[in-house]
Amino acid sequence: MRARQPRPLTRRAFCGGLAALPAAWAEATADDAPSPAQLFHRDPPPITSAAQALDVMDFEPLARAALPPAHFGYLATGVDDDRTVARNHEAFSHYEIRAHRFADLSRFDTSCVVFGTRWPLPLYLSAVSGMRAFHPEAELAVARAARTRSLQLMLSTGASTAPEQVAEARGAPLWQQLYPTDDWQVTEAIVRRAETMGSTAIALTVDGAAEPRVNETLKRAMLADSRECTACHVNNRHDMWLKAPLLAGLDVSRVTRLRPPSVTPEFLDRLRKLVRGRLLIKGIVTGEDAATALEHGADALVVSNHGGRNEETLRATIDSLPEVVAAVRGRAPVFIDGGFRRGTDIFKALALGAAGVGIGRPQAWGLAAFGQPGVEAVIDIYARELGVIMRQAGTPTVASITAAQVVRAAG
């Protein structure tokens, strides 16, 4: 019998979801697909403690090695070819930083003020689904890391730990991310519970219009994972409203989607009347949507494409940031997430007008690899790298970082 010749690597194959899967999962893919071993992936570095990691990307292969296939696939997946996931990261090369040599750096400060509260870094931990899929201590480990580093924590609607426990572990008010579902009574109950336990902001996610999503990387990983994951999913189902502690005790019998079929300006008006604290709109990538959100009561915006998980537009969030900032015209803070892997990435976002940067996957990589110390190490790496580039750019404070420090790369 003639041996099957390997299929040539194409741009689609190289950039697609297979690149995220380890070689051991090859047998779960189609016969004519290239083996993941043929595709680039980063092997776990030979480190045994979080403190040994040199950059946040060191934690990604460690997480892959530590997690069951479907759990890592869920964390890694984008949509279709995963190109928007890759573009979020790659697009930082579109911007270059102008170094400045003659500056007084004797008084140096990476802190900033957000909504009247001083943050030690222009960084926060964004909402990341149910963290028990990545570590037994789940959101509690993340909250404790946020507490030791004094970082703001945005908690997912799908968090695998009750919000009251997370708030206690953090020791400070949370921001509650909101999937409103398609049942307004459930929306009201989520907001009221979050505010009762002290959340100072509700962050409505608006980038989930396409359901069901075509998450090919996740589906490939699931083929390699034969477990019946009842520890994570009620009756092995994946509907968030059936398992999230935030929704425990609510009547979710009428819920069929995490997002209403129509998120209109009228919906924003209705939510604005419901939310007593600050209302953040997460998932804004255009100037016109930014203007609409502000006109209908948003206190802040988050430039986000859900880390490339909900869309395959091939437009990076860092490339979307300037037009959103221009549309806002200083009327509200603009935050951003998606693809931030270096302190230089944070610097570029600040220079382009962001008030702060959210990180998602990296905190989960650190959690999966080492628990709370892993999350703390991820934060510390960002802090160190941001401090280095601020000094190189001659910017002793976050407030001194302006558009003059970055230029669009040629070509």
C-alpha cells in the first residue's frame, strides 16, 4: 500500500486552529489534514516555577501541557481560521515607539487614576468564562492575585465561582461582565445580584451577535477529548446559564441565548435605567458604535473583539482604537483588550488613547500552569516590561505617554 504523502502546508493550515494543538492530538484530526507536529507550536520551556518565566508567552505552552484537550482548545480558539486571534497580536507591529533620550526619570510612576481610584498599573484582569476549567481554585486564585497586585478584576457572567466569594477574595469591588441573555427578567436579576454584592460597574458585552460561533480549534480539540466533563457542565451540556453560579436559583427556562437577538439603542436605554452604577460597553470597534454607546448612557467603552473568539473580521483591536478614541473625544474612558502580550503593547495602546488595558488569555495561562503565583507572575512581567519601555521612551508617568511617542510603521 502506497504511503500517504503529507499535504503541503498552506497559509490556511498554518494559521488555522491546528497550530494551537499539540502533536499528540493529531489522530483526532481528518486523515488529509497536516499533523499538528508539522505546524509551528511552542514547546513548554524547562521551568518549574512561575518566577522562572521570562515573558507571558512562556505560560501558554505550559497551560497547554497542563490542561485537558478541550479545555485548552476552548481557551485557544478563535473563529474559522483563527486569523483575528493572530491579527490582534500581530497588529502591534503596525506601530513603532519613538525613543527619547533627554528626560528626567528620577521620579518614576506607572500608576494611573481610573474612575477616581488609583491603579498601580494601567492594567486590569478581563472577564474569562469559567476559570475552574483551568485550575481547581478557579476565580478565587485570580482574585487573590488581583488583591496582592491591587488590580481591578472584571468577573465573567460564566464564572465558575459565586461572585460574593470572588469579591471577598479580591477585597475590593469588582466589575461584573454581563451577558444579558434573551430573558429580561434574568438580565435584571444578574444586575441586581452584582450590585448587591458591591460591583461598581456592569460591562455589557455586545460582540456576540453571531451564534452559534464556528470555533474550529475548539471542535478539533473536543475530538481529542473523550471525557464526559460533568465537573464543568451540567449533564455534559455547554449552556452557560445552566452552570454559572451567578445565575443559580434563577428561572432560566426561557433562556435560549446569552445575547438578545436585537441589541439596539433602545436596549441600551433600558439597561441604562436598570444599572445604578457605571455602565461599560464591551465590544466596540468602530467610531459610529462608540458614539451611539455614549449617546445612550455608557460611562466607558472597551475596544474588544472578544480576543477574536466571536468574529473573523481580521481587524485587530489596536487598529480599531484610534477611531474609537477620536469618536469619544475625551468624553469617557476607553479601555481595550485583545492580543496584549508585552509591556510595549500596553505602551502603544496608552499612546493611542487607551485609559487601560485588559488581559484575558495570559491570566488563564498563568493560572493553568501555576495557580495564583502564575497569575501574579504574569502581572509582574507586564509591569516590568511597561516600566522598561516607559523609561526608554522618556515617559516617567503614564500621563506623559502621548501620541507623540508612537508612529505608524512604514509599509
